[in-house]
Amino acid sequence: PPLEAIINLNDFEEAFTKFGTKKANAYISGASNDLLTLNANKSYWQKLWFRPRVMRNVSAINTEMNMLGCKVKMPAYICPMGIAKVAGPEGETALAAGAATAGIIHCTSVTASYGLDEILASAPNNPFFYQLYVDKQRHKSEEILRKLETHKQIKALFITVDLAVVSKREADERIRTQEAGLSVYLAGQQNKVDKKGGGLARTTGSFIDWALSWDDLAWVRKHTKLPIVVKGIQSAVDAKLAMQMGCQGIVVSNHGGRALDNAPATILTLLEMRRDCPEVFDKLEVFIDGGVRRGSDILKAVCLGARGVGVGRPFQCSVMYNKEGVEQCAEILQDELETAMRLCGVTDLENARGDLSYLNTSEIE
Ligand code: FNR
């Protein structure tokens, strides 16, 4: 479909199922085992209801937010996602350039299909976040951290911790072909077909260090001055640990349902944190991703205390329309967010952060 026909984020994912190859679709839209967490992420956002306030003069509103020292136009960033070239030739350069136009941030993945210099150069005036999987060969990660120090555009380091081993992605395993362009060289691994199948995620993810532990945050700290954000927190206990271990932020995430299946919908974890460790929201910058598909979801997350949300698959799919697609994806979110704020009687997002009076959570509590 032409870009004009795309009016919400689900449209991007649907368009990609028609346009993308089977393997690219399996890799992007796929998740673990029975897809229970994938589906729950989405459906739980829909069980949060607003308590709208009316007659509040919503002619002027402010959607800006401060995230990890960066002022952004709205509190949504593009999640780190591997090999964006599978969605379109511009890959991460489209994500970076589109984010810049929209005034938001792209968190670029260590498993990107473009080199870091090229990605940063495609949005030379925009800040970035950088996501790292710690390598079994620690010296490789240390080298990357050293290199990051020289790139002034990078403002925070996300360490992904929810994928100690690559999970069972059945759609990805079932397609055993090695399509041209998909088996890109990644972290020393080539996409292979073996007895378990043809899983692109699995065969390229074996470098991830499953021995990683909380004590290693001190090692990360020793090698970077950047704010450290632990991505993949799935319980209030771990949120509290992250705070005690001195990182600057967390992402409540289950990897978009691509890690442990039956891990809780991320919004459930956020609610558990409000109940069991509300202090974390004051001490750390709390982000959430997984199933965010509407601007109104951004408003919900902020009212629950989050500083921002990550949006994954819709942006990855929008790359099929190049930079213009990414821009449109962000524009739709911005427009939906503004509409939801006006209809809810919220004029300033920063003021609404943590204000539960706008939400009715009874359906899931
Ligand atoms: C991911 N995700 C991911 N996360 C990460 O920390 N490093 C990575 O390299 C990747 N790669 C990746 C590839 C693809 C194709 C997808 C869809 C996802 C997870 C991602 O950052 C995020 O947590 C989820 O995508 C959020 O869920 P939604 O918005 O896709 O539902």
C-alpha cells in the first residue's frame, strides 16, 4: 500500500507482511514459543482506562519530556532492533534520520546492519542511545565501550539483560533458507541452518554472555561514563536491585515477547513496581516497551510514572518506506498522543508524570 494509506502503527506491520519476504517477516514479527507474551504486551495496554477530565482549555499542550539528559518532542524512542536492513535498504540510517525529523531518539543496536559512523552521520545533530549485548569475549565489549566515548552524539548506554540465551523463535526456525541480505555478517556469526532449524536470531545471537550477573555492572561502569540503562527488567525485585546497583535507568521490557514466553505483559510489571518499589520511579528513569501501538499508550505509561516508551516493530516495518515511512510512523504517534492528551484534559506531559488520577487500572489490578 502507498504511504498515504497508512494511518496507524498496525498498518505498518500489516503492510510489511505483504511486502517483506517470508524470512524477514518471521524474524521481525516473530516471538518466542506460543507468542503469549507478545500478545499480552499489546492486549494489556488496552485494559487500562482513562479518567478523562473536561473543560480544561486544551488549546495549548506540551508533549516534551526530558529523557536521560535529552529534551525530546514526545517521550517515545525507537527501540534497538537488529539488522534493520531486512526491512529496507536504508535500514538504521532511515530510523536515525526519521527520528531526528520527529525530534525523538533512536536507540541503535550493537547488531545493527550499518556501521555506527554511518548511522550517526545520517542524523548529525540528533542525540542517540546505544544498546549493547555483553559479549562472551569481554574484550570485544570493552572495545565497543571505548569507541562509544569518542562519539559525542551518544547520550546513554542500554545493556540488554533479558536474553541470556536466545529463545525459541519458531517462525524464524521453520524458514530454513538463507536469503541474500539476511545472512549479514553479525558479531562474528553467520546465519546458518542446523538441526534446530534456520533461526536467524539464534544463530547470530550466540555471542551473548550468559554468565552476566549484577556484579558486572561495576565492570560496565569502569568502562563508560555514559548513563547506564538496564533493559529487560521483568519484576519489581529486579527493578529495586537495578536501583541499588547504581544504574541511571531501566527499561521494563520482555524483549517484545521475544525472550521468555509467559513473562508478564510489561504493563503488569510496571504496576507491580508501583506497588512494591514506588521509590524506583524517583531514583531512576523508568522506561517501558512492548506492544506500544498508540499515542494514548504513551500517555498511559507517563501517568504510571514512566519517562518514556520504546516502540519496536512498527518502526522496523516502516523502514520499508525508507526515511519517509519512519517519519510518518513518528508523526502518527505524536498526533495520537496530542489527541489523547486533549481529550483526557492533560495539558503538560511532564506534570502528568506519575499522576494516577487520570487512570483507572482496576481491570488488571
Ligand atoms: C528486537 N529487540 C532487540 N532488543 C535489543 O535490546 N537488542 C536488539 O538487537 C533487538 N533486536 C530486535 C529485533 C527485532 C526485529 C525486534 C522486533 C525486536 C527488542 C526491542 O528492543 C524491543 O524490546 C521490542 O521490540 C519492543 O516490543 P514491540 O514494540 O516490538 O512490541
